[in-house]
Amino acid sequence: MEEPVKLGHGQIDAQHADLYHCIRQLRAMARKHFSPERVADLLRQMEGMLANHFATEELVMFDVGLEASLLAEHVGEHRRILAEVAEIRRSHRAENAESLPEVCETARLWVVNHVRDYDALLIPCLRNKDVPAV
Ligand SMILES: [Fe+2]
């Protein structure tokens, strides 16, 4: 798995690196047949990291004056991912060993695709702006 593209905002880039680390751990756990409970714990931890990260990003996007329609679309994508995480927990798919590879792949796509398709669009907004950590 490649490293996430750098957005040029220290706090967001550090959060992305932590999320990628979490995904690598999840995938390693699924490969090595860790207990589904441990995977579910890590997924719960990731859910908290995602919620925190999305809140940071939304404040930064607001601060840099991202166009309202882009901001709304990006925030909508954050909500969609968080709803999907909650659905996986509710359905206990993360606690079912059979569905672990699928859950890990879904989690990987949340992060990798989101950073590539949404967050990378923020690079021009962040460039040359001294956006403080939130
Ligand atoms: Fe985002």
C-alpha cells in the first residue's frame, strides 16, 4: 500500500499516516487470523480516528474558504463513510471471521479512495496558506 499523498497540512497529513497505519494493521490481522474481537476493537479505534480526522478536515476546509458546493460534497462523503463504519459494527461483520477480508478491504477503500478522490483536491487550497492546526 502506497503512502498517502501529502496535503501540506501537518495535522491532516499526520492523521492520514495514522489511518494508513491502522489499515496495514487491520490487513495484517486478517491475514494472520487474529481473533475477530481484536479486529473489531481495531475497527472501533479506527472509527474514532476517522471521526476526529473528518472533524479536523471540515474545520480546515471551512477556514480556507472552500467553495460551498465542494465543502458540502466532501462533508457528505465523510458522513457516508461514518455511516458505513457504524453499519459494519451494527451488523457484527467485523466480529465474523468469514467476513474479515471483505471488511478490511472496505476499510482500505474508505481511506485510500477518500484521500485520493477528495482530500487531494484540497492541495491547491492549502498551498501557500498558513492554515493553523485545529
Ligand atoms: Fe476528507
